[in-house]
Amino acid sequence: MKNSINGMIGGKTVNVFINGKLRKKVCDTVETAKEFFELILATKENPTSEAIKNVFAFLNEKTRLAMQCGLETDPDTGEVYLAGFNTPVPMTLVEIIKDYYDNGYPLEPIVNFWKLLMLNPDTRVRTSLFDFITTHDFSLTDNGYMIVYKAVDYRDVKKDALVEFISNRHLYVKKTLKEAPKKHVIYFSLQDGQYHLTKAKTFAKWNVIEKEVEYVGNLNEMYTNLDDYSAHDDAPYTDWYSKTMKIKVGKAVKMLRTECDADPMQSCSYGLHVGATNYVARFGHTDSAILVCYVNPANVVAVPDYDHSKMRVTEYFPFAVATYDGSTIDVVEQKYLEDDYKTIEKEELEAMVEKVKANELPLETAKKAEEETRSFSELQKIIENRLIDLS
């Protein structure tokens, strides 16, 4: 049966007859009403099913806004999709995309975040994660990764105290003193057994024997070669709970998804715990190291209902160290960048493609996770599209 459509406009109100049924749209402005009526007239000239679908979408304000942002809508269900995909976008995310679009903000971080989140096999995470990160002080990178925090312990307190001192003093000299780190040196006091900082020209005038001090090194040079001063170059940090994990900046920390608990009702359970600054502040200590990490939304397994400042993940990538003084967290610059994690993600995506081609789920299901119901063709399309973005 051929589609039929007619319409009439009066101020902000547009009446439209679609296949014999009347629908009314009261628009926000006269200009919007005219835009809608022009769409009706164009559809009347060529009433294809796709054109009729666009008219239905315009009748719903949220889906109309979604269309403006390059998204697609289902007129029957009102669900919104990223163009070319069949995984519904949560309406909270649609509204954020619309807000970014209206204000001319870059959409790339939000869209890439969703492309990664589409890979997540748990519907609950796909639905709730964006609400979670907007509630707390998380941010997104251009590639869609979340920036989160992790409180860790040192595997060797004495020697790694030097690493912490170098990082702290480097930040202090640059941000507080606003001086060049190369003009300062670190020395060790034999009297109190602590590291200290002074200006290089000052230290040069000292009698180190009388002062009972030992020269350690130039602050800038030591910061540039920070890894060289760790007692455990392979992994200077460990977790606070089991003290068995080996954690290193610049290396992804992973846990099998099948060993993680996806139940959001469980606040503390199996999985790698990361969170916002207020979560880390509660679990960190003055002698903690705070790592700044990237998390791929596909690797989130649970957002606990009772503690929205933390989440459980299967993987995080520490890329920087932050200082923590018992009340605030201050990031210290590090040499590891987003591109380092992109390389890891690309390898993982390539392995996922091979699984899908063999009719295997690309990501295994965590304990108590909702079952994956999407088609293999949809999953393959999501993975391959992301690979194209990374190339």
C-alpha cells in the first residue's frame, strides 16, 4: 500500500495526516513549525517509508533533536540509535549529545565513548554508565576513554618514597614556586633519614661532611628518568587489599571478565576497583600512591547501586601518578599518553573480530551479567567501525 500524507500549518501548530491518521504537533517556535511543514510537503512529493519515518521522528521532540545530531530513531518505539547501528542510545546520552550540538562543543569524545560502550555486553552498564560518570568528577578523552583514579600501595616503601618525593617536588617547584626544576637538587639528610630539596647553587656552597648530607641528583633529570629510581622497575605498585598484584604506570592491569561480579547490588565484590577522586580519597592514605588511569567503557562490569563514586572493571591503564596530601589529589605529569592505550585497544579489537567471525562472543560474560542478545552482525559492525576510527 502506498503511503499518503497531508498537512496544515497555523502559527506554531502543525496538523499532519499520515495514512489516514491525524497527529498534531505544537512546536516551540514558528520557525520550527515551518521546518516541520516543509518536511511534510517534501514527503508528500515522495512518500517513501524512510521519509514517513522522518516525519514520525519529528513528531517526538527528543527524536527530532536526535536527528539534528546525526542519530536515527525508530518511530514505533522512540528508541534512538547511532546511525548505522541497532544498539539503543540511552536518552540521558541523547540529551547530552543534543546539548553539545546546540552549544557547538566537540562531539567526538561523547560519540567515541558510546562506540566503546556499545561493545559492552551488559545492558545494565550500557544504560547506567553515562549517568554514573556525569554524577561525579570523571572526564572523557577524545578517543572516548574515561579518566579514573586508583589508590595503590608501594611494593618497596623506602626506595619508592624517592619516586614520590621526586614527583611531589617537581610539581611543587613548577606550580607553586613557578621556577625551573633544573635549578633544584635533591639531597639525603643523614641526620633525619629523609630526602630534601634545595637550589643547586645553594647546595654547591655546602660542606656536605659538616652538614651530614648526600647529593642525590638534579630534580629535572631525576623526574625525566623517574622509572630508574623505582625499587621495582617492573612493577613498583601493588593493590591495598591482597598485596599480590604488580602494577606499573604504562602497563594495562587486567582481570578475567568471567571472574568479575556484574551485580550492581553488590557494592564490594570481584573485579578491579577504580573510581572518582572522592572514592580514592576515602580509600587512599597519606602514604598511598594515586594512579590516574584510562578505562575503556567496554571493560566496565558493574556500577554499584549503593556507591556511585566507584565501579568494577576488567582492565585499567595507569598513565600518570598523582599526589595525595590527605584531602586533595593533584596530578603529576607523566610520559604515557592516550596513544599508548590505543595500541592495546587495537590489538584487543582485532582479537574480538576473529571471535565474532567464529560465532563466539567478543567479550565473555561476567558473573551475574545480563545475557548478550544482540546479533553477531551487529557486534562485528561495532568492532570493525571502531577499528576504522583507530586506523
